[in-house]
Amino acid sequence: MTQTLYRVGQIVPSSNVTMETELPEMFRRRETLRPERFTFHSARMRMKQVTKSELEAMDDASDRCAVELSDAAVDIMAYACLVAIMTRGAGYHLQSQSRLEEATANNGRPTQVVSSAGALIHGLATLGARKVALIAPYMIPLTDEVVRYITEEGYEVTDRLALEIPDNLEVGRRDPMLLEGLVNQLDHSDADVVILSACVQMPSLAAIQVVEDKIGKPVISAATATTHQILRSLGLDTVVPDAGSLLSGRY
């Protein structure tokens, strides 16, 4: 029998509210076009302020979250915090995914794990990008670490805009359509792709297609890249209406 119901687990920061709204919204949109249905289940890691020390402590709790989600027999789980991965050094998304998958296997429920950080890198490769420009809500030092991580993966970051908001709840309360104006402050003239939100907490879904149509080049976010990677990993069509080129079904 063909599987039509999928359970998606998310490992999220305790103060995150965006991934549990934007991801389900994208999958609901997809359900208007395809027969598959999805439910979403979360485990939380403590984090209030977006600082390196809190991010590292939070990441250390991800193993527990993976085990808890595997108890629910989810079909796939996503580690939904980009900066927590990227501040831990080059290629860490691969180490994290492998470790969390091992934790689920040891719990008797082996589960595939993707990460927002790895999904963003994969999304850039899928779109054939070499140069990118990005917007992030982080303080400048953390934004620089995100830029360094992306650079070490082989991409040139032509420009970046750091909004310098340390409070994660404040980040989640932002109006996503503010990004339509902020992209004008970003020099994306040489970029192949614009990362409109290099953060799982900064809302951006409502602005993705609007900005892409406006600037005439692919626009992605941590959330759209994660959705694409989940669908690819499940072997499903990567189509979500009004969510940018990456989720157009062409990739």
C-alpha cells in the first residue's frame, strides 16, 4: 500500500514559534496539489537569547529530543535551528545528523534526520548557486559565523545584513513583509540566490514569492530549504505553491 500519511518531527529551540507555523503552512499548501498528508510533532531545547553559549548548551540537548521524537515513530525529523549548527564549525551539520540518527537507532526507532543548516546548503547546491546574499536577525558576530560556514561550504557571500536582535521571541514577532523593504538594503546584484531569512525563527514565508518576483532571482529561507529537504528525503514531489523557485517542483 502506498504511504499517504507522514509524521514529521521537529527539534526546535524552546523559544521558537516560527518553524511550527511556517512548515505546516507549506505542507498544507502542498496538500491542495498532492494526496499526501502530514502531521507535525516537536521536541524542544532550552534557549532564550541567541548567544553562542546558549546555542551550544541547547545543541547539547538535541540528542534527548531526537530520542523523544523517535518514541513517536516519526517518519523523518528536522533539527530546526540553523545558527546552533553553524556556530559549531565547518561541516557540523553532517556530524549532528549522524549523531542524532545514531541516537534514534539506539532507541530502537532508527529515523532519518535532516537539519536546517544542511538543508540550506543543499538548497543552494540544488539551485546551482555560487554567490549568495543573506539577511539574518543575529548579532554581527553570529552573522559572521553563519557567513563563514556558508563560505567554507564553497559559496561566496556577496553581502549580508545583520539585524542584531538578541531576543529570540522578538525575532519571532517580526512582520515577514518587512523583508520586502530590507532586501533593498542588501546588495544582491551579483548574487545567484538571496537567503531572505538565514534563521528558522525570523518569519519570511509570506515574503518569499513576493521578493523573488520583485528581484527576478531565486529567494529561499531556512524554512523553505528545510521543507524541500524533508520532501526530497521522503521521495515526494518538491512542490509548494507561492514558496519560491526551490519549491516550484522543478527541483
